[in-house]
Amino acid sequence: MLPPRRAANAGANPGLFAGVRVALTLLSVALAAALALLGLTSARLARKVVTPARRETDTRILSLDTSAQTITLTRTPDTVLPGRYGLFTTGTAEYIKLGSVLAEDESSVKRKLLTHVGPTSSLGAEAAFSGWYYQRADELHLPFTPELIGSAVGPCPAWLFPAGDGDVWVIQVHGRGTTRSECLRAVPVFTALGITTLVVSYRNDGEAPRSRSGTYGLGSTEWRDVDAAVGFARRRGAKRVLLMGWSMGGAIALQVSLNSAHRDLIAGLVLESPVVDWRIVLDYQAKMMHVPTAVTDLAIEALQHDWANPVTRSGASIPFDSLDVVARAAELRHPMLILHSDDDGFVPSDASHDLVVARPDLVELQVFEVARHTKLWNYDQQRWSDSIRAWLTSRGFVAEEAA
């Protein structure tokens, strides 16, 4: 006769089971806490992506020599760049223009002042380096009129610089966290070629009306305001319209070219440091901030779905697939010139290169080096201007004698 089977837990240590239960409970709590932290961090990142950014200080004024008209700033990848730039300041001046680098060391950069700063002036230490150079439309000394473009969110302010016979227009679109002033550098190039320039604003940029959510659509909503500007140009007599977009303005311009009811009027695009694929840009910027890939992926995933709107506060889902113009390259119909630096430092040029490979029949890319994000004009104004003139001439937008 066989001996009776022993119970499965016979002889087991009750304390061991209790310890395992405690360990599993602690592990579950730790896992839940980690997931909650991941979710919270991702939500914060998602909100940051769609929230209109304020200008952040990125350098400090170390010294100001009003007799020599020089200024010394902390050294950054931007403040050491050759060329002409601007500096947002506080105190007796809110914006000053900077010239060439006169001296530099490991921690500081001395530059020439192009805006006269008097001996009684007082500037705060915190400052923001800028590629704008021109801050106001009247600084160009060109005829212009302020306009209002009617859009779904309300009247959007614009500057109109008339030129030539009015047949060819360029509509300029600024980037994320900036205003129309960013575009002023390009106006003289187009004016000299007889091309009328319309510099526009769009929802939530601080000048145009606020949408209900008050957040960016990364081009998926803003393009409608720019499309309204294309309609404005048509009503004013434009026969052909070019779109010029800076950074996120490039993403907006691309969406206009793909979705506009006025596609027949659009004749080409000029893109400066453009966002062509947001996933590449957000992944790059997250790595620069040492954000884990899992956080970035979760933030992008959340932004794509309406159910996450209460958390991301985006107001509506962001269609990243539709904003990926490399994936949609077959849909492109308009020739384009892209000006992008491989040393951009903010919007990597990878997608711009990919777009040339995808549509070599339509896309021309002028690759810069050293120049940083949207600062190509500042770094090499001659090459930047010549590239635009040559492209416009080759595409028949201006006569060769005008160029």
C-alpha cells in the first residue's frame, strides 16, 4: 500500500510565503509608481510641445563698453557665430543689434554693437540671442501697409510689402515661439526681384487670435490661417503665390501646399530650417534634454489621440502621420528650395535630405554648415540671398535681368 501523498505546502516555512507576498506587493507598488512617473513625465513633455513658448534667456551680458561700443556675452554655440544678429535685453533697451565677433575665450564672446548704446544706458544681465536682426517692419525702409487677414479664428495681423506688378507674391510664415519679425530678413530679397511680400501671423502666436485650446497644432491647424492669406493674395490680384516657411513655419507651408483649396495658385515653396517630420525633431530635442526614449514615444502617442486631450491639453489630436511630408512625398506638386544647416542644433536636417532623395524632381536643397537654426541669413547673407535669387530665376519667377 502506497504512503499517503504529502500536502503541497507541508513543511513549508510560513514566514517565507509572507516575505514573498510582501516583496511582490512592494514590487507592484514600485512598478505602479514607475509607470505613474513615466506617464506624468510624458504628459508634461506633450504639453510642452503644444504650448506656445515664451522667449527664454540663453545668455548673459558680462560687460558693456559704451565707449568702444562692444558687448561681452557668455559663450554659447550661438553667441560665438560669425555674422550679424540681435539680442533681446531688459533695461533701457529691449532689443539691440550685434555685429562681428571681436574676441573670445572658453567662457565669453566679445561682439561689436551695431545699435548705439549710450553711456547712461543700463541693461539687465539676462538676455536672449536672436537671428531676427530686424525687429520692426519700418526698419527695412520699404513701403508697407498693415493688413488683417480674416481666418476661422478671427483677423490675423500681417504686413504687406508691395513690389513689381503684383502678379507674384510670397507669403512668409514664421516659426514656433516667434512672431512675424523673424521673416523680415527675407523681405528685401523678394522686393528687389519685384515680388510682393505678405508676412503673416497665425493662431496662438501672440499676435493673431487665440484658438479655443490656445495650443499649437504643429501645422495641422495653423495652415488654415495661412491658406486664408493665400485667398487674400488672390483677391488682391496675385497670379502666382510662393510660400516661405521658417522652422515650424515650414511645416505649416508644407501643409498649405498639400491641403489648400488654392493649390492651383501656389507656385513653389522656399523653406528655411524647416520641420519636415515632427517625430525626428521631437526625438532629437528630447535626446538633447536627456529625456528617455520611452517618455518621448509615450508623449507622441498621447498627442495622437483625442482620449489623451485632457492630459496633454492639446485641444485636438496631432496627426503626426499627416505631418510627415517625407512619407507623403508622392503627394507633393510644387517645386521647393530648402535652406538647411547640417549644424542646425534644433531641427536636424535629416528629413530635408530625405525629402530630396524622395522627390529629386521637385526639391532642391542648399546645405549650410556652422550656421545654427534659422540663422543662415545671419551667418552668410550673400550665399543665402544668392541661393534664393538663383532658384527663383531658374523656376521663371523673375526675369534674369532682374536677378
